[in-house]
Amino acid sequence: MESNNIEHTVVSNVKEQEPALQRQRVLVVDDDPVVRRIVLELLNSRYTVITASTGVQLPELLKKHQPDLVILDVMLPWVNGFELCRILKTNSEGQDIPVLFLTGCKEKEDLLTGKEVGAAAYLTKPFYAKDLYREVDRLLAA
């Protein structure tokens, strides 16, 4: 991926009668377009889903979309997911937003680091849709 190729999309399956304000917003940050598409397709019937290919966009996307949940990969270009979570949790605009790590980093140390930086949940890739639904629903119900 080229360093200047930054992607960002917003998808919502909001019906005409369904006020968009009632839908919770989920921001997904993952550099893998396949993972972004899978998560988008799994969640977009329930939530407004915003996707980004890098964490560089996080501050702008937080202000613009005010997500109710952030799903982060750990291995991202320019700044890793652990550092993004740490930044989010020390920022007044993001400190109350739950973070779910969805990552290929499977070591116990990675899980512990995720918790140390403030993540509310940690799922590893490959993942089951039912596990993603369970964690997202749990975090957004809290």
C-alpha cells in the first residue's frame, strides 16, 4: 500500500423511516481492505459503520462521526493500534469510547498490552461472526 493511499468510508443501511440518530456508530480502523469489508458487511445492518485504513485519520474521524465504539487492528501503518488506543483514552473526546481490538496479534503479551492501554475487548483473527456480534453488542449496551 502506498503511504499516500488513505481510505475512509461511511456505510449505513438506514431505512427512510429509521432516524439515523438512533443508530449507533462503529469506527473500524484496519489496513486490510478485506477485513474492513467483512466487518462492514457483518455490522452495517445494525449500525452505521465508518471505516478507515490508517489510524492517522482517527482524530478527524472522532470529531466528524463521534463513534460509539472503535474497532482497531494492532498492526497499522504509521502508528500501531496500541498507541492509538492509548491516545484515544487520554483524549477528552475519546476517553469514554470503548475500544475493541480485532487483530492477528495472538500472544498473551499482546492481550495484556491491549488491556493496559484501555481496550474493553480483544478478539483475534481469524474470528467468528458470532464473537464479533457478541462483543460489539455487549460494548454498545454498556
